[in-house]
Amino acid sequence: MRFLVVFVSLIAVASALNCYICNSLNQPECVTDFQKFNKICPVKSFGGQKAVKPVGCRVTRQYVNEESSIVRECAYSGEDVDRKSNKGSLGVSRVYSQCSEPICNSTGSSFHFFTAAVLIALYKLFA
């Protein structure tokens, strides 16, 4: 019986989804030093549904007039998107990315990786 409890516990931990969870308005290090916010996404209940499991990780960059903030969180609905724009009220805009792999909400986009790869290729080509 003890073996069964340990086995089920290991399966539950192995299937858990980790994401970076922070908000730069309350935690300024969420912008660049977000690795310390690596947490297991909890199962939540909301919208009349109970025990909703996370489906991915999300990072949202919000711009309000001249100020910006970053929110890294677990996603409970939606699908993988990269840099999707969402306009709010006057002076408010959001750009978010969602991914389904563990701790994939670091940069918010594969664009940074692509840009770095192109710059390195250009450097090697002309250097």
C-alpha cells in the first residue's frame, strides 16, 4: 500500500506544470531575474468549474500610457500563441505569449531567440 501512495505521488509531481509566476508591479525582479519565481502551477476553481488544471504558461507585457509591466503566470485556458496583441481602453495595450511547455514563459517570445540567431549569423558572415 505504501508503494502505491509513493507511486501516485510521483506521477502527480511528474505531471505538474511549472511556470514563472510574478508581477513586475509588485516584484521588480520579475523583469530580468524571474528564475527565482519558478513555481508549480496550482489546480484552480473558477467560473463555475472545479479543479481546472493549467494548460500552459503565459507572459503578458502591458503598456499603460508611458508605463509598462510584465506578468508571468500559469494559463488555464487558451492555446499556444506568440506575441498576440490585445488592445484595452484608451492608452492601454497588451502583448502576450502562451506556451505549453514547463517554464516557457521567460522571454515571452521566440522572437528574441530568432533575432539573436540572425545577428550571430550576420556577425560570422561579415567578421
